[in-house]
Amino acid sequence: MAADQPVEDFPLQGADIEAVLAALAAQLDFYVFPEVAETIQADIQQRLDAGGYGEIKGGQQLADTLTAQLQELSGDRTLRLHFSPMVLPDIEADAPPTPDEIARQCQASRRRNFDVNKVERLPGNVGYIQLFSFEPLDFAADTLVAAMALVAHTDGLILDLRYNQGGTPATVAFLCSYLFPPHPPIHLNDLYWSATDETHQWWTLPHVPGLRYLDRSVFVLTSPNTASAAEEFAYNLQALKRATVVGETTRGAANPGRGFRLHDHFWVFMPTGQAINPVTGRNWDGTGVMPDVKVPTEVALDTAHLIALTQLLEAGATGSARRELEETLPRVERSLQQKRQDLMANLGGNG
């Protein structure tokens, strides 16, 4: 056993390694960037011919080694080989879920309120919606409609995606549609699938239930945990100049993909599609979505709230609306200042 191999690692034979590598090379035909796939396939074969994997004896060791190799050659952090000490189920990745599986997924999502975690009117009449994911539209539509109805009469809106790991593009398009007029439709994003040379376009919808949220400021909160479809939502609105992104740079996972079973104990995740924004002609893969107002995650909400209040005051609010703004603004300023001091203290203590 190699000195750096964990004692608990799963032992592999040479034939197992060759089988995993052969299956990996074959599945790379589905990788979204064919030229990169060819480079990786050639590199794997050269290393095999030179006995480059001879020191590998364990399952996790193989997964770690191949993941590092794949990511170095591709520059793609989402391309990853996974190891399981338990035998993986032999399930076709493209097989549609059964009705029972869909029912179980919906029930689990319902218990989480379809990841619409919080909806409220913040002081100063600023709406706030915290989303933990973009659940399938068939599941979440009614709850999202209700959330938008609750903030419909606010004067500014904060959408908190700091802990949102992603979801479905149809739900992204649905929620984006509330923020734009019904006509003309707005082209939001494209998903290109290289294996079939097909492009799926996503546009705003001509009809959404309830009132649209128009002619008012929108803020999107982000963090390094914001990923995938949540990044698309932020990127779409930023590119169309419909929202101000506040927080930290997002994870940088733009290209959709899926897992491929390679062996009883190994599977690989690889992007099989490419997001292409019609405004920028590119996406956020690897770079993340860059915030317009860069602040630590912990103070993003107070920062956006303060900007919204300041804008509303400067716009000339009068009467009770102005009084509420004038009372709220210093409270939010004090909260923001305290959180910044706490962050500095924590940094000092950790230093």
C-alpha cells in the first residue's frame, strides 16, 4: 500500500483501473467541449501506455488523481470523478422518473415550502424573498406566485440567493418574467447541447399570474454558495440591467451536466451543455457572477436594504412614506455598522 494511501481506502486491481479509464474515455464523447475531450482522452491513453497509473491502489486515490487530471486539462472545476465504496445502482441517467418518484420529490419539496424560505415586507416598504433553490416549476409555481403577490405593492425588492444551490431554468424564466413587461418578450438565456447540436432558448413569458414587478429597483444577493440556476438568475438580470447584484462572487457553475456510471464503484459528473447569454455572448462558468456592489455575504442584506432606502428618499418620497424611510434608514445603518465591526473582530481573532 502506498504511504499516502488512506488505510480505509477501497483496494483496486489493475483491471479495475483500466475498466474505469476505458469507460471514462468513452463517456467523454458527451462532454460539452469536444476538443477538450479529445485532449483528455489522448492524455489518459498516453499515461496508460506509460504505466502512469501503476502506483494507484485505492478507489478514492483513483478518484482524486483523475479529478485533478481532468480539471487541470480542462480548467473545468465541475468535471469530477466520484468513488463509492458501495456498489452503485445500475440506473440509466436519461431514464425519466417514475410517477412514484415524482410524488416523493414533490412531497419532500412541499415540506420545504418549495424552498421559498422567507417572504416579508422590510421596514421602508422594501420586499424581501429568500429562495434556497429554483424547484421544478410544476412544484413551485403556486408558491412563487403567492410570494410575488405578497411583495407586489412594495417600493423595492430584494431577492436573496446567497444560499441558493440552483434548480431548473424554467423556474428561473418564470420568476424573471415578473420583473419585465409582457411585451416584447425578453431573451434570457440559451442552453446549447453539443452532442445533438441543439439550442434551447429561454424567454420571458407573455403571461404570469398576478401583478408584475415593474419600474422599481430590484436587488439580488449572492455569495460563494450561489450556484447554477441561481447564478443564471443573477447573471440574466445583471446583463439586462434589471437588478443590482450585491454580495460576493458566485461559485461559477454555468454549464449543465449529469452523472455517468462508469463502474460498480465509480461515476463521473461532466457538463453536457453550455449556457450562452444572448446579451454578453458568454456565461459565468469558472468566473462566477461578479457583484455590482461587492461586500461580505454577512452584510449583503443590510447593504441592499440601505441602498434601496436611500434611493427611495432621493426619489422624493413624501408624507408617511418619507417618515418611515427616515426612521428606518438610521436603524439599518447602525445594523450594518455593527455587523461590519463584528466581522472585523472575528477576522482579528482568527488572525
